[in-house]
Amino acid sequence: MFYTIALAFLGGFLPSMVWLFFWLEEDRLRPEPKIRIALTFITGAIMVIFAGILEHSFSTNMGIQDAHTVFSWATIEELLKFIAAAIFGLASAAYDEPIDALIYMITAALGFAAAENALFLYGSIAQDTSIQSILVGDTRFIGSTLLHTVSSACIGISLALTFFSPRSRCILAVTIGVILSISLHILFNIFILQQGSAYLLALVGIWISVIVVLLFAEKIKLLKHK
């Protein structure tokens, strides 16, 4: 039992921790307080519990591949990650420059992905499907973890680009960012359900999206108050 939990925890959280250190390098000149990064990551992981409860209520009433279910799950997860980022990051005094919005959103997303991946791995390992567990872990490391990162980054980028703008423009930007994040999440899930070449296409699209986020990060770091 302990071995199963430890292995699932390691397999779920280690990839996200690697990605977290990678993204934190984007803010190395004026890094965020480590305690806030840690709390945001943990809060993102805890949000998986609330996501599971809410998503279960939809999956019991509708088929798991039902269009309404796919939309509902994506919306629930994106909003919960946003809330996780806001609690200890975006609502704090530490949020004092544009790039911080991207950092906190990605940190919350990686925490969420870590817990989600750990639960998937636990289910596979508990059934003694060791090879399947490795495949699931590898697939989720490439696909799900990056999806959560990129989708949450849509909100972070929207916040960052309007950091010095009037409040009304910030609200509009965040609304657009949330819509984009949910849309991207839904699109990826639809491709995943198709399997085969559609799944590979989704992975390629996610990697391209990561590059786009990195380019936006460089642009955001150059933003100054006019």
C-alpha cells in the first residue's frame, strides 16, 4: 500500500516539479516568494478534490463522452486552477509585475496536474498493471501536464498583457483568457477521445502552444509602465 502510494506520488509530482523549475526560470530576475509558489502549487493540487466532486455529479447524469460533460469538466478545472492561483498569488502584494500572472497561473496548473496524474497512476499501479502505469505516466507527462500548463497560461498571459491597463480592460482580458483556456481544454479532450492520429495531432498542437507561451513570456518581461 505504502509502495503504491509512494510510486504514484513520485510519478505524478516529479514531472510537474521539473516543469515548475523550468518556468520559474522565466522570473529569475525578480522571483516570487518561495512560500507563495509552494502554497499556490499545493492549492492547485488540492483543487483536484473539488474538481472530482463536481465532475462526478456530471458524469453520473451524462455519458463521459457527452458534449455537455466535456464542456463542464473543462470549465470546472480551468476555473478551479484560476481560483488556486488567485488565493495565494494574484490576490497578494507579491503580484507586482506582469510576468507574475503567468508564473502563478502555471504554478497552480502544475499542482493540479501533479495531483491528477498521481491519482491516475495510483489506479493503474493498484491493479498491478506496471507497464500500463509507465505508459499512462509518460502519456500524461507529455499531454495532460502540458495541457494544464498551456490552458492556464492563456489566463496568465491575458492578465500580464493588461497589467498596467485600466480595471475594465483587465476584466475583459481575463474573460477572454478564461474562454480561451476552456476552449483549448475542450479541443484537446475531443482529440484525445478520438485516439490514433488525432491524439498525436493534439500532442503536436500542445508542444507548439508551449513555444507560443514561451514567446509571450519573453514579450511580457519587456512590458513597462507607460
